[in-house]
Amino acid sequence: MHEHECIAGRNAVAETLKSGRPCDALFVAQGETKGLGEIIALAKAQGLAVKDTKREKLAQLCGHAQHQGVVLTLAAQAYADVEDLFIRAAEKNEQPFFVVCDEIEDPHNLGAIIRTAEAAGAHGVIVPKRRSAPLGQVVARASAGAIAHLPVARVANISQMLQELKERGLWVYGADMQGECYTQAKLEGAIALVIGSEGRGLGRLVKERCDALLSLPMNGKIDSLNASVAAGILLYEIMRWRLR
């Protein structure tokens, strides 16, 4: 199986989109949108990213099957709405506790973050529609099945979503090397923890939206940690405060 489970071919893609099966993205051959209007409309109506793609990439995605200029990647789990995360917190009578992944593109890292977030008592994970690993089989395996228990919401704009979370009473913490040491912060109340991408860290606009930045002390010769490892340390520190 490829990293993405795919459906190729116009009829197969159209019927899959109509079926309600969890999907991730629609890939369309560059310059070949003729006759694909209904398929593209179905994908956009479901909030899927529609990506212009070279035919060579389409062939790689679907294992060189006959794709007719269109390939649909499937999700191992359906995406949730952000409101579902608030409902989950309310049902548990707890202050909201969310993890926001700012362009985590490695599916192993995203899966590991989802696994640790579920174990630490988070109410859900938020990812962007673009530049994020899809909820495919690799993420499912890396999460050890946690994606079946923890909702993952997908939004168009992470920076805008952080502002909305703040307006709803959450305090937004970003993981960043320039922040205060995480052991000095009082991680109480409703919290959104933002984890940046593997190579670039937090985007500029995302960092500006954060109420505070948290750093991890580095006493060795390496100056940073894997995104999922850093997330795990901070998630369990938040959990420690929530258990006080």
C-alpha cells in the first residue's frame, strides 16, 4: 500500500465523494479540468483541498493506475469540526485543552502527537487544510489507533483559528525556542498548545497570535527536539497542572 490510500478515475472518484467516505484531498492533472466540474464541486463542498498536480505525481499516488487526470486520497478517519472539540470538553465538564499542529507534514510525527495528546487528556487536535500530513494509514499506525478516539479538526487558516480560540477563552501557548522555560509557566485553565513544523517551527503570524511562548531547556549539543517529542513533554506538563 502507498502512503496514501487512493481512488483513481473519474467515475470512481465521483462515486466515492458521493458516498460520504472520509477523504483527504483531490489531485487534478494540471491544465486538464475539462469535464471535472462536478468532481471538483463535490470535493470543495466537503472542504477538501483541490490540488493542481503533474501527471507524473498522479501516477505515483495511484500506483500507475489509469487515473484519467484525477486522484482522490482517502482518510483513515473522518475529520471533525472545531465545535466537536468544545462539545467533547463540555461533556467531560473540563476546561478545553486542544493541540494545534502548525504544518506538521511528517505523518509519523502527526500520528505520535495525536497518540500523546489522547493519552494526556486533550480534547482534540487542529490541523491546517494545506501543508499537513493527511489522516492516512501512516498517521493511523503512528497514533496506535488514537485517531479513532480523539477528534482531529481541519481548518483553512491556523492563525485565524487561534484568534477565534482566544475569543472563546482559551490561552494560546506556542512551542518556540525563544520562549520562557516551560517549567516557569502556570499552565492552568483552557489551553491551546501550538506545535510548529519540523523544520521551520511556528510561522510568523501563528507566533504573533500566541499569548505566550514556551521553550524546553537544552543542555546538550543538540539545540532542538523532534516535534512530537517536544509536544509530548509539554502535553504532560499541561496534564500535570490539570491534575492539581
